[in-house]
Amino acid sequence: MPTKTEQQYDSIIEVCKDVFVKKMHDYGTSWRILRPESLTDQILIKASRIRSIQMKPEKRVDEGERSEFIGILNYAVMALIQLKKGFVDSPSMNHDEAMALYDEQVTKARRLMNDKNHDYDEAWRKMRVSSITDLILMKLYRTKEIENNAGATLISEGVDANYLDILNYAAFALIKTDFSEN
């Protein structure tokens, strides 16, 4: 029997996957040309916008935090796929392969989420969405530093671990948004 968190997580993933499928219908797999560094920067743009929305009294673009967190989650999946498959000069991945790789990365992230939730007793549930945004930004700046060092680390996890954490943080923010509890 799945836990409440697993049920909420799976529900959020379905929402994000639906957006991914619809965007893939509209744009194909054009994202396959992006280098991982470009995906890191794209996620940074989205996380920076969320932080800006959270801090400013007015927003001028009619898209809120929720759609940006969905974008962050999906871009993190794309980045994990790119790390596994490599980027290409011409997008050529078919729908079924892209969806299988999407599911593979989400399954990996879900396992990590369950392991960390066990060890941390779901501490993220006590956090503010704004703090989750800041953690995503911190993970992005860490990722950029690792990328700037050609992937070399002395003691830290690699880029893939940061993308997995970013994916899960975005899922947590969406759970807090969609399943708010008083």
C-alpha cells in the first residue's frame, strides 16, 4: 500500500508527465540538442523567476509558481536523460523511447525520495515553498560549479545527484501547493 507521500508524489508526476507528453507532441524531442549545461541554465531561469514571484508584490506574466515548478521537474528529467544518452546535433528520439527514459529517471528519483524521506522523517513537509525554491537555486549553483570544473569533485556527489534532488524538491513544492494542509 503506497504511503500518502508516495500517492501525492505519483499524482504530481502524472501532472508533470502529461505536460511533458503534450510539449513533446508540439515540439518533438527538440530538447535533445541541449547540452546539460544549457538545461542547468534553463532550470536556473525558472527557479529565479519563482524566487522573483515570491519576493515581489506584483507579477506581470500570467504564469505562476506551479507551472514553473512543473517545468523545473521536467527539465531535470531531460537533463538526467541527456547525461545518460548524450546530446545530439539533430533531435531524433522517438516518443516511446523518450517516455521510457522519462519513466526510468522518475523511478530513480522516487526511490531516492523514499530513502531520504525515511532518513529525514519527511522534514520537507515542515519547510516553506520559498525555502524549497532557495534549495533548488543552491543545487543549481553547485551544479554549475561542478560543470565549470568539467565534472571533477573532491568530495561531493556529481551533477546527476543534484538533478535528482532538484526533481524531488520541485515535486515537494508541487505537493505542498496542490495538497496544502492546514
